[in-house]
Amino acid sequence: MARFLTFTYLFFVMIIYVKTRSVHKSNSETPVFDEKNKDHWNMQAQWILQTKLSNHLNTKVAKNVILFLGDGMSITTLAATRVYLGQKYGHLGEELKLSFEAFPYTGLSKTYCVDSNVADSACSGTAYLSGIKANSGTVGLSAAVKRGDCKGQRDGLHSVTGLMDWAQKAGKGTGLVTTTRVTHATPAAAYAHSADRRWETDNELPKKGLRCEDIATQMVKGQVGSKIDVILGGGRRNFFPKTQTDPEGYRGCRSDGVDLIREWKKRKEALGVFPRFVYNKEGLLNLDDSLYHSVLGLFSPDHMPYHLEAGDDDPTLTEMTQKAILMLKKKKNGFFLFVEGGRIDTAHHETKARKALDETAEFAKAVEAALRLVDLQETLVVVTSDHSHTMTYSGYSKRGSDILGLVNRNNASDNLPYATLSYANGPGYKEAGRFHRYNLAKDDFNDVNYTYPSLVPINRETHGGEDVAVFARGPWSHLFTGSFEQNFLPHAIAYASCIGPGLTTCKSKSRSP
Ligand SMILES: *[C@@H]1O[C@H](CO)[C@@H](O)[C@H](O)[C@H]1NC(C)=O
Ligand SMILES: *[C@@H]1O[C@H](CO)[C@@H](O)[C@H](O)[C@H]1NC(C)=O
Ligand SMILES: [Zn+2]
């Protein structure tokens, strides 16, 4: 049932189907609904019109905010995922919408960074979490600091904070959920200031020269990091020494001998908070959310595994999101929760399109699960991405064709087949003989690890520079429309939820006579 509802749209399509059927008797060959009948399209479009006309602007204060970030979730990725997920449940696929594609307001966000035409997750995270565009590879610092400038980080002059800090100062609960290491660039941008995204542990800091505080340490001891109530994700090895092993037998990565997990517990207890550390799915699902105020869940030594390769011990993004909301819902001033589907990006870098689409499907399920746990009248939900990728969706295959297969109506000019999904660059480059292209007909497109073809050989496929989509529902979601700079997002979120130093709906109200 939960999976079925990942397509909000399907429900309405079904209604239209029943109605068109009663108007025109469909013959037995028609698929699920009769697209050959003009009434189908008219009724569908009229229904969309009616929904839009009945949409009222919500100008309440957003007590809660959930920001969902699909890392590397380009618009192409969304279109392809609809088909992937739809076909899994027996539909043609193209006609469906992912859960958040049914949100009433959408916009386009421009993702470039101060020193780079195409964003990385670090500068991008700084923009959509703190409202400041930054340099590539840096988190929580303005563009006055170049990547690797430890002195610039230590100065503190150029540090910027954003939604996490503003929400905490407004007395809200805060949470962070990701499928990557919790110290990876995207989550780090929520709480850390680091001149290099790679400085996740002390072991990764430059061996010579000034020493900067690593990201894991900032998560546990930092002004913002130490106040986060719920942190769930991967990257456990960054929190304890090389000389120790964790409950699952993996070694730590730290050289400074510090057990940051123990430190995290101690600090929470000192604040009079009842903390709990968990490291597997059972621990998370059995955690009594009425008993604990704060939870740290580190479910994997590195990134959490891809959903297609996850074991019984790995919680899903949906399970982590649900638990985070149940914990944060107890806060009387509301909460800010940041949820990242982080492995869409890593799959694209490997040109493993099947995994990228599957991770996006998982992300859409997590959004839908969240919607069912909150009061939608007082919760602003924003879904977006940090940057695009180079995947294209092309050809003229028959309707309902396998999105992960070859174009099936024509071959290329060289009479060799080409794939519906392919990349401009990446490890999927396939060597061919002189004067001819590699023949994809030889490949197994059902292999989860199949690397989709790319034009230019590069070890890790690159990000893309075009805009990403923003979907919003709830209080002030109509602000998230049009085409805007990515760093506008936290300003609009802060306005809606009355947090942060800028203009808010509460401040503007108190000023008016
Ligand atoms: C495309 O090329 C493949 C492999 O050479 C061949 O099997 C297939 O029949 C061709 N399809 C079309 C539509 O020409
Ligand atoms: C895919 O690759 C990963 C590691 O890169 C490996 O762990 C996994 O077993 C592979 N899956 C299959 C089905 O070969
Ligand atoms: Zn990336």
C-alpha cells in the first residue's frame, strides 16, 4: 500500500479511467486507461485545472519545516524514475508522478557556485542551507575562503550559519538524515565550517602546516552540530580511533584517539538530555521515541549501501525519516528536519543508472512517508536537488519501454543500437574498434552494476550545470516559484518559519499597523 501510494497521481488517473469508461465503452485491448479516447485527456486536464483553482494560499507560520534534498537529482532523473517505478508496479510509467511531483508549487533553482560554473555538493549545500553562495569544495564559509585555506576557516570571520542554527535559536528541534556519511559534504554544510569537504576526520587533514578542526569533531562539539537532536546516516568510522573496532567489527579512522560517539553521549547528558546511540536497523526501529530526546544513528562504516544492495541490518531512508519525525514531533516549538537521498549522486558518478533511479524512487517514498506523519497545514515541505548530472533520456522508443534498455524503434546512423539513458561523460565510456562505435547489443542491461554508456571517458562522471527543480507544499510554498538563485531557498524557508536574521512573516506582521 505504501509503495502503491508513491504515485499520488495514480489515484486520480484511476478515477478518470472509470469515468471515461462509462462514457465510451472501451474495447478489451485497451490498456489500463484509454489514452486513445479524447475524453481521457480532457478530463485529466480539467481535473488538473480544478485542483489549481481550488488551491488556497497558505500564509500561516510554518511551525515545522522538512527540507528534502536529492543529491544530484536532475530533472532527467525524475522523468526516468517515474517510468522505472511505474513499470515496477505494472504501469506504462510515463504518465505517473513521483510523490512530490504532485506538490502545488514548483520552481527552478540556479546552482552555479562563486568560483565554478557547475556546483559540487559543498558549495551548493552552503547556498541552499545558509543562503550564501560559496567556493567549490567548501562548506559553511563564504567565498572569501578558497578551498583548502585552513587559515580562512580558523579565522572564523567568514563562517556562515543557516537553517540549522536559526531553527535552534528559535527553540525548534533539529534533525539530519542521510544515506551518505553524516560528515559528507551535503550534511556537513548543515552544521560545519570546513575549507575542504575532504576533512571529514583528523586523519584527512593536511599533515603539514595549520591544523583545522575536522568535520566529525564539529558535528559532536561544534556550536550547531552539538545541538542537533537527531542524526541518522552512515560514516561511523569517522567517529572513533583506528585502534578500536565498532560493534560490527569495523576499524575506526581517527588518528587522535578520540571516541566521538562516547563524547557525543557525554555532552548530551551534560545538557540534561537523554541520548541514545544506535548502529543498525533493529536498534533504530526498537528505539522508544518517547523515552529519548536525542539519537545518533550511524548504520554503516562508510556511506550506507545502495538500496538495491542493502542488507537486513540497514534501515531504509523511509525508516530513518519516519523515526526522525517521530522524535522531533514532540518539540513544542516545532522542528527543522533535513533529509538527504545521497546516493542518487554517487550512482550517477559511476554511470550506474539503475541504482540512480532506484535511489530516487526510495527518496520519493521517504517524502511520501513524511507527509503522512505531519500536519500539512503547519508544515512546509520543500524537495529539491543540489545540482544536476550529465544523464540524458533520448530516442523515440515505444511508449512503456524499459527505461533502462536500448532504444527500440531505431538504431543510430551507424546502424548500431543506443541506450535510452546515456551520459555525456563518465566511466561508462566503451572502447570500440577503429571507425566504429561499441555495439551495446552485447551488454547486459539487467546488471545492477551496468555502467551506462558515456561519450567522454572520465573515471567519475561529472555534475551538470543546468537548473534543478524545487517542489513545495504547505505554508508559504507559493514563494518557491519561478526561476531563482539557489541561495534564495533558506531565505524563503526562514521567512515562512519565522527563524533567522532576515525578514520573516512574523516580523513583517508585527511591523504593520
Ligand atoms: C539494431 O542493431 C542491432 C545490433 O546490431 C540489431 O540486432 C537490431 O536488429 C537493429 N535494430 C534495428 C531496428 O535496426
Ligand atoms: C555491484 O558492485 C558492488 C561493488 O562495486 C558489489 O558489492 C556488488 O556485489 C555488485 N553486484 C552485482 C550483482 O554484481
Ligand atoms: Zn557528486
